[in-house]
Amino acid sequence: MNVGPPVRVGFSVASIQVGAGLGTQDSTVYVDLDIPAPLAGTTVTITSSDPSRVLVAPPGGLVGAATVDLLIPFGSSFSYFRVIGAAET
């Protein structure tokens, strides 16, 4: 087994507002690596700190969840994801 150096994971989001059941466009929020993903890709887990208010979804996802796993494919260094407002209670 080869173990490479640690990879720094970054996060980028502009100032956004989402309402209940509404979400960001696919190309608004993303996570990035400081080096391209290896041959098998890299999985990054995004978790909402308050899923009663904000959910996350993969690109194109219409239903949010408390967490989402994003596969950053070989050679790429980023993946978009969506931020979705949780339904009002």
C-alpha cells in the first residue's frame, strides 16, 4: 500500500441565501483539493452543521441530506455541490 502526503481540502462559497426547499445552482459552491485526485479518485464528505436549516446535495441533486459524499475523479481537483434550504417546520 502506498500512502501519499496529506491532501489539503478547501471550500469555497460566495455569500448565498436559500429558502425552504430552494437551493444553489450547481456551479456556485465547491470543495477543492490542493493536488489532483489519484487514479481511484478521492471521496470527500460534506456535512451540514445544522441540517434543520441547511442541507447538502451532489450536483444536480434535488433532495438535500445532512451529508453528501462527493467523488472527485482522477486528475480533477474539485467538485461542485448544492446547498439547499431545509423545509420550514
